[in-house]
Amino acid sequence: MKLKTVKAIAKRFKITKTKKVVRRAAGQDHFNAAERSKVTRAKRKDAGIIPANARSIKKAIPYK
């Protein structure tokens, strides 16, 4: 039977060409004016995932 993609996970994570799982940094929607510049710049970058969680995320997004 065909596997279904977990859409909640597919919206939050991306699998790169080299099969790494990346996510966006949290807390960048609003209330950013009060934060230090260093924090704001750090939020622009993609964050990695620990390997134990990456395995389960890859199973939830089977066709990527």
C-alpha cells in the first residue's frame, strides 16, 4: 500500500539533496525588535536536527 506523507512534518522540515533534515529557526514571526542583532541574524539560518529525530522525520516524509 502507498505510504502517506505526514503533512504537519512536511511543512516544517526540508530534506536536502544530501539527505540531511533542516528546519527553520523558531520564534521569528514577531516581537523581534527587542532582540539583539546577533539573535536576529541567527534566526535567519536553517538549523539542523539531531540524527535520532531525523530518522523518524524521514519516515514521515517518504517521497522526498
